[in-house]
Amino acid sequence: PPSRILPPLLLLLLLLLLAPGRTAPCSPPQPNATHFVCTEPTLSTFPAGLPPTTLAVSVEFTALATLLPTALAGLPRLQELHLSSNRLATLPEPVLRPVPTLRVLDLTDNLLADLPAGIFTTTGHLQHLVLRGNRLRVLQPAWFRHLPHLQWLDLAANTLTEVPPAIFHPLSSLHSLDLSHNRLATLAPGALAGLQVLERLDLEGNQLGTLLPAVFTPVPALRLLFLQDNKLQALPTGIFVPLRHLRVLDLSGNRLQALELPPSTALDLDISGNPWACECPLLALLRRAAPQLTASHNTLCASPAHRRGQEVAAVSRAGDTGC
């Protein structure tokens, strides 16, 4: 009868409610612990009571939608803060003030459309800043004014439409800049100004139709440049001449018919998925520079008619091109 079934069900429910981790998801670690990790999907408030010895906090894949201005108070030694894949739409401007030693901040895949102007004023030791997968529309110069030690900046997969001139100029230590999968149609003059030690630049998956001739002059240390899946129809003469250390160049998936190359002697080059004009300028350039072509089977001639569909590399190697 029902009267005999109900008590065991109630007992089971009571045991589940009292089980460890059920009453307080992601309970604080032991005193003197240095790392805290929480991936509880139901968590909606930032955990309190973390020990002052904490060096790294990871609260990811939760329902966290807000942070109190004092959320990080009492964590003076914190060096890494990972808050990816939550529901954060805003951040309070003072939230990072209690953690001046912060080195890594990861805010991947949240709902941030903007950041307070002074949010990074006190995080001068920050080295890695990841803002990918948010809803940022406009870059604010104030964000980058106090980050002289930043080495890695990831702004991919937002909705950025422009890079203001000299906005990254204070980032004198930056080695990697990821602006891929935004809505950039061009790069303003001086967009990369100040990035003297930049080695990796990712502009994949934007809407770049043209590039200015001197756009890469401020980044002479560049080693990896990703321009694939844009709308580039032509490259200015000499655009890559300043990039004497370039080792990887990806121009695949654009609308290019003619090619420009850097002066590098050892270049991995992907130019697949473009409608190449297999005529003397292109063929002679490839023969002279002899880059290592990636995806050569998808690097095909679109013109002239008698070479349409042939592999560019094979045509370039052939001795009967008349070039």
C-alpha cells in the first residue's frame, strides 16, 4: 500500500539533500589550500570563504551571472582567475582591486557586452587576458593603459567592427593578439602601433576586404600571421616586406588572384581556396620564393582558361609556362 512506500522515498530524498555537496555546491577547500575548482552547473553565487593562501580559482560552466564588488576580497595572493563559460553580463569596476598580483584572467564564453573603463587599473602584473566568446562591440582605450606586462590578449569571437588607432600602444610586452571571428572590415592606420614584440596575430574569419600598405610596419617581430577566411581581393605591393621573421602565413579562403610574399626564406604558406590567376607574376614569385605550400591540392588556378582547375604548385614547377 502507498503508506508503506512513502516513508522510504522520503528517507531517500532526505539522504540526497544531506549528501556532501548537495547543501552547498563546491564547498570551500581546506585551510591553507592554494587551488579552488568549481564546475557545479547550479552555482549562481561566487563561493565565499576561500582561504587567503589561494593562488588559483576556477569557477567555470556554472550559472554564475553576477560578481559582487567584494567577491575577491581576502585573496591577496591570487594569480589565476578562470571564469569561463558562465553567464556574466557585467563586471563591477572594483572587482579586481583586491588581487593586484593577478597574472591570468580568463572570461571566455560569457555575456559581456562591455567592461568598466577602470577595471584593469590595478592589475599591472596581468600577463594573460582572455575575453573570447563574449559580446564586446567596442574596444575602450582605458582597458589597456595599465597592462605593461600583458603577453597574451584574446579578443576572438566577439562583435568588434574596428580597432581604434594606437589602442594597443601601451601593450609593449604583447606577444600574441587574437582578433579572429569578429566583424572587422579593415584595420585603421596605426591599429597595431606599439606592438614591437608581437609574434602572433590572428585575424581569421573577419570581413577584411582591404589592407593598408603599411598596416604591418609596427609589428616587425611577427612570426605567425593568420588572414584566412576574409574577403581580401588584393594585397598592396610590399605589404609583407617589414615581416622579415615571418614563418607562417595563412591567406586561404579569400578572393585573391595575385600574391605578395614576405622576404622570409623559410615560409609555411597556405593560399588555398583563392581564385588564382596562374600567370607569370604569380608563377615566377612562387618559383623564386619556394615557400612550403600547405593544402596544395586545394590551391588551384581559376584563370587563364587553359589552366583552370590545375594545381598552382604544379603549374609553377612546370618548365613550359613561358615565364
